[in-house]
Amino acid sequence: MNPTAISPSPRSPLLCHFLTPSPLRLSKTHSPSRRRYRASFPRCAATSSSEQPPLVSNKKELTGLQPIVEKMTPPVRLATSAVVLAASLAAGYGLGLRLLGSKSIALGGAAVAGAAGGAVVYAMNSAVPEVAAIGLHNYVAEFEDPASVTKEDVEKIASRYGVSKGDEAFQAEICDIYCRYVTSVLPAEGQSLKGDEVEKIVKFKSALGIDDPDAASMHMEIGRRIFRQRLETGEREGDAEQRRAFMRLVYVSALVFGDAASFLLPWKRVLKVTDAQVEIAIRENAKQLYAERLKLVGRDINVENLVELRKAQLSFKLSDELAEELFREHTRTVAIENITSALGVLKSRTRAVKSMAVVVEELEKVLEFNNLLVSLKSHSEAASFARGVGPISLIGGESDFERRMDDLKLLYRAYVTDALSSGRIEDNKLVAMSQLRNILGLGTREAEAITVDVTSKAYRKRLSTAFSSGDLEAQDSKAKYLQKLCQELHFDAQKASAIHEEIYRQKLQQCVTDGELSDDNVAALLRLRVMLCIPQQTIEAAHAEICGSIFEKVVREAISSGVDGYDAETRKSVRKAAHGLRLSRETAMSIASKAVRRVFTNYIRRARSAENRTESAKELKKMIAFNTLVVTEMLADIKGESSDKKPEEPVQEKEEEKDVEDEEWGSLESLKKTRPDKELAEKMGKPGQTEITLKDDLPDRDRIDLYKTYLLYCLTGEVTRIPFGAQITTKRDDSEYLLLNQLGGILGLTSKEIVNIHVGLAEQAFRQQAEVILADGQLTKARVEQLDELQKEVGLPQAQAEKVIKNITTTKMANAIETAVNQGRLNIKQIRELKEANVSLDSMIAVSLREKLFKKTVNEIFSSGTGEFDETEVYQTIPSDLSIDVEKAKGVVHDLARSRLSNSLIQAVALLRQRNAKGVVSSLNDLLACDKAVPAEPLSWEVSEELSDLYSIYSKSDPKPAPEKVSRLQYLLGIDDSTASALREMEDGAFSSAAEEGNFVF
């Protein structure tokens, strides 16, 4: 048998018919711990009958001495044995003495006869256990129900024959009867465990008095029989039946022997069945038995049922988790019966009004059952109840309602509709709706959406009734009436307001079907607004959307007609829509602005994608013409003004902007031409509107670039290319500047921005030619006159021209100064002269270059040979002149002083060896200057005589150095006072012997 193939399945009938009327063939095996009996069953065919055969089909017959022994009681059998033995001895002795006449022969005959009598007695006594076993067999065969056999009956049979229950033959018969009984109790093929098998087997085992080890060996023998039959089965179905039969045997055996089953039933060792397979057999059969027990419990479940279920669960060895799962599945199944019935009625094609009552009734049964379970869950004795008692949920388990969520939504909608059928909803219905939502497994949003939908319909119905009956209009406070209506339906006030707005919108759409609102329509809408308490803001939004969409359609049609299509009929339709729809001027202008700006944007897109400046300017001219001939006329129609009336100039600039424009007006010709004289203005006609602009639709940079493109077109004229690479430029008249002014209004440019554009172009032209004139950065009188003529020609203001000239010269000077610094041709003295001439060095010379110049200046001080170091000059004056950080300057000085100190000593020694006394004095002065910047410790040198020579030369140098310098040098060279005095008394110009001999030690 393959132990891995074991799985729970219905009972096979093969186990029920191992029995046969023939006697058992028993074989005994010895074990040091206990006796084991192996029962060998003859093969039998499986049957599909569910009827169990009798435990013992017929009685056994006695043979040989067994009938005689059966008649004897133990005392009689003992006396008979004694008589037979004595008679045998006497007969043998008498027969030997009579025939041969010798006493010795008589004793031999007595021995032979005694042995024969003893054999008879032994045969008779040895047959007693077999007779007792046959007696027990025949006794059990007399009962239709073997369970009627009691322990006293077995003991009486054993005492009648004077045998012990531990006798081998008697015990073998007991085991055989027990094995047959267990086999008969187990279910037949196609059947399941009933739950009473364990109790019957335990009772019968106790009645027979069989020990647990012997009983367990019979269970193992039945298992071996199932294993062998499975090996002999060639069909897949038969194999599955044997696996299921074996699993039932394992489960029943585990319950019969309890905790001892683990070592009494060695399934793993004998049949290679794993512990996991044993656990599966116990679990699946326990679930099957518990499920069968749950079927006996209906929707009228009570405390007693739950306690019994708990006891059954424990007796079946079923875990709490599985018991809870099975109980919930059972309650779900009970609820599904009502849900399925309700769905059948709800989805029936012949559904009538009464059928909705049936649906609600079925749902009420589910809710009642759910409430019962909830109340039992909070019972005081809930700890002793079956696990899993609680609210019902259709989601989960083996049901397919999780995939039929739409059907569950229909049920929930039907229940909510019934709850609102009276026009109001009670509190208990709200609780029931919440419970039903949880039972059906609907999400909060899904259930809320259904509830809101149904409640909205009920609210509309109540509202319609209040309208038609006049109750709402008769109320002094419409708001209180509507609020009460929402409270009765438990309806959100905001959703009610949304319904009011929707009703108003529907009424408004009906009123504007002909394209305008009449006085009657306005009065009806006002009445509706008052009764529904709709805010003015909501009314305006509805009118702006509904009436605005109609007006927008009219505006689009007017705009799409083009420059030539805006005729009297189109103007009439615009006026009718603007005033007939009762739109406010602001709303109408906003709608028109959106449509017009969309067209403007299309013109701008085409202008940007043009091949050259001329084509781009042509597109901009089309936009200007569209603005003048269509947009301006349309705005006049919207406002109800006459097109001949000169439009008011919108105030777009502040007074200070006007001052700036007037200040620059006289010099810039291009800017002056954008304000034409009266004659040219009359010739060009009425100017275009400037209320609708692209100020918020385009970035500032794009608007400036577009204006600059058209300005350049006005300045350069139209360029026409001809063959051979030539081109012809056609100058334009001043009327183009008037169009430029209108373009600035369309682009939303302020006067200041326009002035800046004109000034920027003029400044750019002036700069290009001025850079050529001032190529070397020198400003002479002739060049000044040339620049003045250029300024007048370009029209650039004097201040702007001077700024450009100064910028050019400053840039040139800055380059020259930077070059001089890099080449080392500029010192601190020249820097101070430039500052006195008001030259801004901070902007001309970079900080790094100024720091480089400072370092160079300090290095010159340390190498000047004077020995002087002015801290105020170095630490304050020079950094201030160069505009560098003082602390950073100090750090540079200290670093240079430390590095120059040792270098000065080395240089002085080198000059000493070259007999350059003047150079020696200069180097020692540099050393003293570095020491003033950073006071140093006495210096060390390998040849002390050279240090003495240095001191001697310096102290006797001409001009004579200051005493403090001589004293400081003595300290730095490490010369004591006596040596210094001796050196000063020596002759001038004396060198040490080391210097004379030229022993230069490095």
C-alpha cells in the first residue's frame, strides 16, 4: 500500500465481509512483552449492499472428546481424570499379573496402562480451552446484536469450563470476535461514519474484556487486510475506496485508544503511513462527522444545541479553528437557502407586487437568524458553546455569491426600497440595513451608493407630492419643511441640495429651448428657487453653464464666420443671445473672451511657425484685422452699444508709466509713430478693442518677442527675394505703426513694456555701432562727436547713450587692467591712482587677481632689503585699497613671512660665501622684516662661524643699522653677548677663517 495516496473518502464495503462461518486459522507469535494473535481471513468479494451480515453466521460443531468435555464441569472433569488414571493403573497391573503371573510384569503393565490413561486425561483436559472457545463462539452466535453480550457472560463461560481469559485459544476467540465486530461496525461502501462507531467498539471491547494491546493488534490486522486488498485492486475507483476505508479505520482507532493510540498503533512502522497522513485522516473524518452533526441544527438553534455541538466537537477530536469554520459555513448555508429563494422571486419574469413582500420576508428570516446568532455570541455561557457563533457573512466559504455581487446588490436595493416604501424610514430599519449589508458582504461605498440612489428617488417622490399638493408653497419656512423631510428619510442635506440644483437645471434647460428666457420663464424659475431654497451662487453657476453654453455656441458661430461673415444677421443673433439669455455682462464677456483668445492663439501659433519675419508679420496683421472687424463689433453687440460710438480707452497704465512714456517720446521715432496724428487715425478708422488680451495666455517673453518681430517688420519693411540671391526691401508707411500699437493692446503689453522694447532695440543698434567706434577703448573728441550723431540718428535718449558708452569703455578698461595684473605691470601705487580717478576696481578686477596682487606686493616688501615692515600699511591700508578680506590678508602675510624667514638666512649665507657684503646686509634686513611680521625663534645653522660673520658684517655695515635691529639679529642668530662684543671690536670687513678658506658646508 502506498501510504502517500491516503485521502478521506466514503467507506468501502470490503471490510464488512471478511467473515466466514469456517473456523479461524490462528497462528501464534511470541513477543517478550505481550502475546499477539494474527487472524488470517479468507478472501471474499465486495458487495454494494449496505446491510451488515451477522457477526457469527452459525454455530461450531464439537468433535472427538469435545462433546464429552463440554458436558463436564471442572469438578467432574477432575474426578473423572482421577478415576480414569486409577482405573488405567489398576487394569494394567491386574492384566499383567493375571496373564504372566509375575509381579514385575504386572507393574510394567500398570505403567503402560497408566500412561495410556494419562494420555486420555491429557487429551480431555487439553480440549477444554478449545471447547470454551467454541462455547463462547456459539454463545455469541445466538445474539442478533453482539453488543448485547456483557462482560459477565464472558466470565461465566470462562468459569464454566474452568479456563482463564488469558488462555491462548480462548483469547484468540475473543480477538476473533472483536475483529469481526469492528469490521461489522465500520461503514460499508458508499457510506460515511455515523458517529456512534467509537462508542459501540469501546463498549464491546469492554464487554469482551480484551486488553488494549490485543485489541490494537486486531486494528492493525484489519489495516493489513485493507493494504493487501488495495494491492490486489486493479481499478482506480477500488483503490480510492480502499484508501478511504483505511482512513476511517485510522480515525476510529485513534478515538478508541485515545492518547495511547500513538504507540499502540504503529501505522508508520508497519504500513509506512506518515504522521501527517494520520493527522489528515483524523481531521477529515472529524470534519465529516461534525458536519453531519451540524445538519441536525436548523435556524431555531438554542443553547442546548450549541452545548451538544461543543461536546461532539471535543469527542470527534476536531480543532477549534476547523469547528469554527464548519459552523460558519453551516450558518452561511442556512442563510443561502433564504437568499436563493429571494433571488429566485426577485429575478422571476412573472414577478408581481406581492412577490416583493416574499423577497423581504426571506431577507427578514435571514436577519432574524443573524440576530439570534449575535445574541448567543454574547450569552453568559458562550464559552461552552460551539465555536464560530456570530454574525453571518455570505462572502467566503464554498458559496459563489462573491462572484454574484450584482445579485446581492439587487437584494439590498429591494430591502432598502421596501424600508422607504412608506415615505420615511424607521431607526430599526436602519439597523437592519446595516446588518444586511454586512451579511451580504457589500462594501460601505457600494451600500451607501444604493441607499443614496433609493433615498434620492423617495425624496424626489415626496418633493413632487409636496409641490403638486401645495404643501411646500403653503409653508412659512420652506427650509424647515425640507429639513424635516430629510430627517424623516435620513437623507443628507447636501445631497438634497444637489437634487434641488438638478431640478432647477432641468427646469432651466426646458425654458431655454428656444434660445432665450421670457418673463414667464424667469418668474417660474424664481418661484422654484424660492421653494427649494437654492442659493444665489448656485443659480448663477447654473445659468453660466446652461445659458453660457448656448451663448458660447452663438459666439463660436459668429467668430467662425470670419472677417467677411460678421454681417447684420450674425450681429442680431449675438445681441439676442447676449440679452435674451439674461446673462450678466461679466459672464457674457468671460465666455466671449475664452472663444476669442482661442482664435488669437491659433493666429499666434501660425505666426511662430512662419518661415520668415515677413510671413510671421502677415499672420499678425490678420489677427489685428480680425480683432478690429469682428471682435470689436461683437463686444459692442454684447454690451448693447452702437458700433459707431468711439470705445472708451481702458486705463491700463499708472501715472508714473505715462511720465516715463512722455519722457522718452520725443527722441524715439519708432515709438512716436505708434501714436499717429488725427489725420492718420481718421484714415485708419476705428481702433480695435483692448479688453480681451493674451496677457494671461502667453509668457511675458513670448509676448515681447511677437511685438519685437512686428516692430522689426515696421523698421525694415517687407523683404522680397529675387533670383540670383538678391532681395528687394519695400518700405512701409506709418500706418504699420498704428497696427503695431493695436498688436501691443492684443498682447496685453503695458506702456512701460512697449517703451522698454523700443528703447531696447534702439540701444542694441547704438551699441553695435559704438563698439566699432570705441574698439580700443579710447574716447576722443572726434569720437564723441561721432557718437552724438549716431545717438540722434538712432533716437536713443541721452541717458541711455551715455550708459552704453560708459559700459563699453569700462569693459575695455577692465580687460586692459586685468591683462596688466596678469603680466605684473600693475602695482599698488597705480591701483591707488586709478581709485583716485574714480575707477571701480571691484567690478573690473576679479577677487582672485586682487589677492594675487596683494601677495605680490607683500612679497616685494619682504624682499626690499630695508628691513622695514609697517603693520598698518600691510594689514589695513593695502587690503582696503584692493577691497579684499583683512583676515585673509593677514593669513597670506604670515605664510609668506614664515617661508621667507628661512630662505633669507640661506640667501645671506650664500652671499657671505660669495663675499658680497652688501647683499648679506640686504638679506638680513629681509629676515628682520619677516621676523617683524611673524616673531620667530632663534635659527639654527651647522657652521656657527658663518652666523658670527653674518652678525659681524651687519653690525659694522654702512649706514650703521639701528641698535634694536642689531639686537634682534643677535637673538635670531643665537649669538651670546660676549661673542657679539668681540665681533663688534674686530676690524671692519673681517671674515672668519671658514669663509676665507671657502669651507662652505651645505
